[in-house]
Amino acid sequence: MVASDHILSKPEVYETKQIQLTSPILHIGSAVSKLSRFEYVATSERVYLPNPEVLVLARAFQQRGCLNEYIRRIESQKDQDLTSLLETTFGDDWHNKKDSNKEAIFPKHTSSLRWTQQEITDLRPMIRNGFGQLYIPGSSIKGAIRTAIAYHLLKHADKYGLPRTQQLSEIELKLHESMGQIKQRPKFADDKLFMDALFSEFNLIYQDKPALGKTSSPNLDLPNLDFMRAIQVTDSQPLLEIKVTDKQGKPCFYNLPVTAEVIIISHWEDGKAKYKSPIYTEMVQSVKTRFTISLDKTMLPWFSPKNKIPFETIDDILKICQEFAQDQWDEEHFYWEDIKNNLNAKDTNQQPINLNFDNIRDFSEPEVCSYNLRIGWASGMNGTTVNLLFHPELRKKIRDNCSPKSAPGFEAPKSRRVVALSSREIKFVPGWVKFKEL
């Protein structure tokens, strides 16, 4: 080994913890936001996705001489789904069939329990790994942690000596002046306004040499200077369905894949709930998995000034997440307390639907939040931004600017997503997760 190699080698001193993650119900979006009705098959009990390997389903139809009919149905868009063709081609047991290469056409781990009696349209799939298994990406967890840290820094700006440009009053002023930019790229506008500066306006000294790049760059597109480099989060273990027997001898399930009706609701005149629209979503109920978080404690001292980095240990990071979760919890508690049930609501098909949120109120009743973070789909503006720190009027302005169809006069965000059972009883709010050190 040459001397220069030894000088440039990075010592690896990590604090690492394995974390058990649990959640009542969760959805993490995939690269494909929606599936058409020819990309899944819904029976009365289950929803099946074909083998993710390319052309397995098409090859199976070809082997049975039905490929042209399969293509015709897709092109015509007139038939409701593929069920009748599958039954004609493969028999009633079509969901257990394999092609000539012994590949399952509909693998068991790509199907889910059907939780809705409504017609499923434009199914939103959950993310899967390369083996077609449901999982939680480490990037989703780390992204939520990053938002929690930004929230903590801004909330306690005086403690960390943030410059005037990173004070809430200055950020709010910039947001007022940048509504056009927010409207064009709402998911990324805050990066250039203040998020990049919070994490990247640092000097980084490695082996007595400054990192390349100037922290005063207007773009601040400098991943080397982002102190979140010191945090690594692995993907979760696959969310494989687990059946266990409780103390009463009854079966219960962890990591149960379900396809549910997610109802978008908002409050309307006199605070009464209003039905907006349904979304049919692949989710996992009773999530129980684990992931690993690592903190490079050798790298942290390279960043200066050190007093602006709000953590030294993984426990510090988890406490920051808990603080963010508690503030979200408080806001959600008030929302569900204020909104009124609407027992005579109509859905988009003018069918009666009982908008009763008693289950949600029971869930959010405790004053102390027992969850550590909210991740994934349906976390909303409050869970994915520092929105809760802004003045309520600014929140309204941001929401109305990003969503012109939103009715003015309500606090933002106005709408929420709730998960219904097959009976359409409103049961869950998605995304809340607990962390337990193993």
C-alpha cells in the first residue's frame, strides 16, 4: 500500500442501531403511480398483480393461443378486466398457474386482500424490491428524518445560532415572494429557498484540507457538504405476511397486504365533513419489520460550525423525530376534534356514505404521541414539510397557490386521507410509525 492510499483512507467508526418499525397501516408509493384495470385482476376476495418479470403473463397467454385476445382486450378498453379471459384460458384456479418456464403467473406475494366492495379503478401499487416483495425504502425513512431535523433547526433557531436568512421570519418573507416558483415546482421549491442552506452551508475539513466547492454558491448543490451524509438508513426487511396465534387462540396477521378504499375528505360548511373522492390503494396493515440506522461519528466533526448540527448520537436523532411527530399529532388531534361527522354524505356516484370519524378520534385521543414519525403516502404537507412552523395565513396561501381548486377560508391542509374497511367504515389514518431499538 502506498503512502497516499493510507492518507486518503477513511476510518470507519459508526454508531449503529437496529430498529423495529411497526405501523397500523402504511403505503409507500412506487415508480408507477397508477395501474390500469388490465394491469391487475380483482376478484371478490383478492387483488392480484401479475408476475413483475417482463412478459410472464403475455407469454402464458401465448402458450395457450390466447395472446391476440389478450392484446385485443387491452386495446379495446371495453371489457371490465381480464378475469373472464383468465378463467377461460386457465380455469377457475388461474391464480395458481405457472407458465412453461415454471414461473408463477400471479405470485402469492404480489396479491392482496380486497378491503372494498367498490369497483377498483386506477389501483395505486405499493413499492416493491427487485424480488417483487413489499418493503420500506431506507430513502423514505431518511427523507422523513431529514424533514424532522429541518423542522427542529428552524423551531430552535436561536439555540443553534442560525443566521438571519435562515430565521422563520425571513423564510416566510421569501415564501410570500416566491409563490410563482412554488406553484410550478411545489415539491422542490423549499430546497432552494432554505432547505439546502440548512444542511449544506458548512465548511468541511477532511484531513486538514477543505472540501472542494464554495458554500456561498447560489445553487448549493453540493452533496459533499451535506451533514446528512453522516446518517445511513438501510431498506427495511421485506414485509412478508406473518400469521400468528394470539393468547385467545385466534389467528392474527402482521404485514397483511390489502387493497383498500382511501377516502379523501375535507371540512366544509359549518365544519361538516365533505366527501371528495376515493383512491384505491395497495397498503400493508399491521406492519412489523426492521431496519438499521448508522451514524458516522468520525465524519460529523469534519463539518463546521459544529453547533449547527443538532445531534451527536442516534438517540438524539430519534428524539428529534419524536418532537416532530408530537407537533403533527397535536395538529391532527385538533383537526379530528373540529371536523363534524356527516352521516348523510354522498360519494362521487351519489351513493350514501357515512362519514363517521369516531375511530379516528379514538386513535388520536391521547395527548402524548406514541409514534416516532409519519412516513410515506398520505403524510401530507404537515408530515413532509416544515409547514407547521409557518403562520396559518401563509399556510393557506401556499395551499391555495399549489391547489387552485381548494376552497379558500379553511386552514391548510384542508383535506385528509382515511382508510375504510369493506363495510366503508372509516378505520385508519395511514403513515404513523413506531421505532423500537432492538
